[in-house]
Amino acid sequence: MTKTVEEELQEQIAQQRSWERLSYEQKNKQLFLRQKKLLDTFLERHAISQAQYNKSLGDLQAKTGFTA
């Protein structure tokens, strides 16, 4: 195993352990933030319209109870 691959594997293991230590609520918040970031990226790259973004973000907020 190369040094780079080993370092990447160690980083992935550390991230997994960090994720496992989060509470249910914290995990849901992180998932919400990831989804919002994805929506932001789609909007920035004009893959979706502002109206689609607003609708999707509103739906996401309603389903999760989180706000941006």
C-alpha cells in the first residue's frame, strides 16, 4: 500500500469514527447541510432555476425541521 493510499484510508476511518460519535440530531443536521450545499451548487451552475431551488429548499426545511 502506498503512503498516499494509507493516509487516505486513515482519513476515511477517522471521518467514520467522527460520524459514529454524532447524535441522531447532529447526523440529521449534517445531512441537511449536505443537501443544502448540493442545492446551492446546482443553483450556482444553473442546473436548476431559482424557483426550483426555493421549492426544494422549502421542502427540505419542512421535512427536516432545520433552516439554513
